[in-house]
Amino acid sequence: MEFDCEELRRLLAKYKFRDLTVEELKNVNMFYPHFRYSLDTYVFKDSSQRDLLNFTGTIPVMYQGNTYNIPICLWILDSHPFAPPICFLKPTANMGISVGKHVDAQGRIYLPYLQNWSHPKSVIVGLIKEMIAKFQEELPLYSRSSS
Amino acid sequence: LNGGTIPTAPPSYT
């Protein structure tokens, strides 16, 4: 589906660095054209809320000779690209989370790339590449066998 | 829907 730049600019109206963010998302879309974008309310740990852009989709992770489509959701902060995205796994109803070094029980993703985030060297495409690499070492989701 | 890939994950091993 065609990437709608104008729609994205409208969704990102309140973002501090809208043009930078749109340019970067155009680049993400070139590598990962199946992500869906929407503006939703994110609730922070301190219960504050903010309308933020998020994109959901799957990333291809090779494991034991098979490629799995791991569902993720990335929330882009309104100070992007000067703050890292907040990243979650989005397991389907028949998937379980394998808590590990990079994933907690709520499906939140932790990566060195996020900890060391710094503009301009850190970019979403680079983040996703590291996510794929780490998930290939330690798969974060498993499929529950059907009864 | 914009034709995204279907989520999949490997089976768990007991």
C-alpha cells in the first residue's frame, strides 16, 4: 500500500520534529512496507497519557531454519528522533512471551540500541535490524499448541 | 488491511 505522507504529517502535527520524523518513517517504509501506522493514546508508567504515533507489523526472524513473522509495535515519542521509540511485542492470542534478556513479561523490548539511542546515529531501521539479530539469538515468542 | 504478513512463532518445547 502506498505510504501516505500527507496523512502522516497530519498525524504528527504535534511532534516537535515532524519533518525529521516523517523523513525517517518514509525510510522505514522502504525497508518494511507492511507496517500500519496510527495515532493512539499511550499511557506512561506514571499514568500520564499522550497521543503518539505507533506502527505495528511483523519483522522476519530466522530461527532453526525457519522464518517467523514476529509481531511488534513501536511507539514514536513526540520528541523523536531525540528519544528512542518504546517497543513492544504484540503476541497474538495463541502466542506466549518468552521472558528473557531483551523482553519482559509485558512484552516490552529492551535492547542496547535503545539504551544507547542518540541522534543522528540511531535510526529506526537500525533499531529493527538489531531487534531481528537479538531475536534470532533468543526468540521472544512461542506458539501455544492448540488443544 | 494493507497486506501485512501474518504473525507466526515457533512451537514451544516442553
